Amino acid sequence: MAKTNFFITSDKRDLADGQMAMISQDLDSIRKYGWELIFQPPVNSPAGAYDRPLTMAAKAVGETGMTLDKIQVDRVNDRVFYAGKATPSDLTVTFDNLFATKTGVHLWEWFKTIYDSTTGQFTPLFLEAASQGVFKTQIDVLQLNAAGQPFTHQKFYGCYPTDIKWAEKNYSDSEFDQVTVTFSFDFMDQLAGV
């Protein structure tokens, strides 16, 4: 099969009346700022029942994905590779610490269901039969089109916080207080629709 240069040889490269060039509209992309994160911590906090997801508090989502380990096989003078175990990378989300949703309080109460530093217990709710040991949840990252409608989305299954940090406090700043949480997840999927 002969290789051809798609753009140079395309009939849409030549401009004609009423016709747009390929690069003027066909190469549009998803905007990195067009997204929403939807998830609900699986526990309530002393600040009250949690009745809506922390969508508005999410300010930034770090890059994430999956990595396949390589299995190296040596045969005489050849070296070939096969796919090994899949390792999910962590999902890091920065939240604005909002008054309305009590973001920091709810995230900390969730973190305490994995490790409570005041008692030294790991997953204390998991040991209680009544609570059924729920400390993982699902996180959805919706990617929006130019009209603000969901276009594709990523689903992260079995998420729980492994790291939580509050932003520096500083009188000279005029920024919102932030909480950065790193989540571990078991599985992920990138869906073509909503």
C-alpha cells in the first residue's frame, strides 16, 4: 500500500468559494478547560449530610491513565516485549474549599474512613457489619463540547483518597483556600458518549 500525504493531497486544501480549508475547522479539538468532575464521598461528616456531589468545588484534575508493564524476553540475539500487568496512575484533584459544600470537612471525613490518625485504625468502617465497609466510590470526569454538553467521559472505579493536602495559608494572597487530594483507583474507562 502506497503511503500518501493526507493533508497535502486533500481536495480540501485548495480554497474555493463557499468552502473552508480543512485546518480552519476540521482540526478543532476538545478544550482542556471544558470539563466537570462528579462524585460523592461515600460518608457523611459531622458538618451534616452530604446531599450533592462536589462538582462545583473541583478546580483542576491532573493527568491520569494506565501503564502496561513490559515483559522482556531474550532469545539468542533478539529481544522482544510482551504486555504485562496494567498499573493505574493516581488521580489528583484540586478542590476549592467552599463554604456551601464544606469541601475540606467532607474530604477529611472520607480520608478518616481509610485511616483515622486519632485512633490509628485502618478502614474502621470496614470492620463494622452495619456500614458494609463502604469507603470506595466512583468518580466521573465529563468532557464538554463547545455548547457545554457532555461529549465523552472518563469513569474511575474503586476510588479512595490516599493523600490529602491543604494549601498554604498566606495573608498576601487573594485566592480561594484549596484542598488537593490524590485518589487511587482500581479500574478506569474512557467512554465515547455519556
